[in-house]
Amino acid sequence: MRFVITRGETHDAKTFPHLIDWHQPPLAIIADKAYDTRAIRRAAADEGALAVIPSKRTARNPIPHDETLYAMRNIIERFFCAMKDMRRLSVRFEKLARNLLSMLHIYAIRTWLK
């Protein structure tokens, strides 16, 4: 699991290059519609991974995706929803990115140990 700290107005898809440096290529990359770009789909295919990304509503040629695999994305969504219950993270009391990242790691470890 990796976290990338960005500014609030940064688009999600811009963080993708920071997340693809893995030791073992994944079997699938599951992401939301914000990651529906040719470059991201090409990067997933280059790694031999299946891109499970729904097409945007405005797509001229929607690309089908595996609904069953996409449903597993709720694990990540539940993680972020529960993380928002931790006031220190949701309000972002930590002003330095490295401190916030450390708090995220502590929270992730705590969640994993449950």
C-alpha cells in the first residue's frame, strides 16, 4: 500500500506515475473514473496488468471493465471513509507532508492489525 500526498487541487490521475514503481507487477489495477486516460491504460497494459477502470460518461467509445473486480474497490473506499473518522487526518493538523504521511502510515498499520 502506498500513499502520495498532493495539494488539494491536484487531479488524481497526476499521481499515477508515483504509484507504478512496484517490485511485482499487479494482476489488475482497479481505479475510479478519474484514472480513465489512455496513458494510464497503456501503462497498465505495459506492466501486464488488467486495467479495471470504468469509462467516463462522456467517452465516445466506452471501454468495458470487470464489474466483479471493480466491486472490490470498496475496500479502499471503506479505508478512506474510516480514516476520515480520525480527526487529526481529516482536518490535516499536520502541516508538513512528511508528518502527515507518517500519520497515514501509523493509521494504516493500526487498521491492518485489527
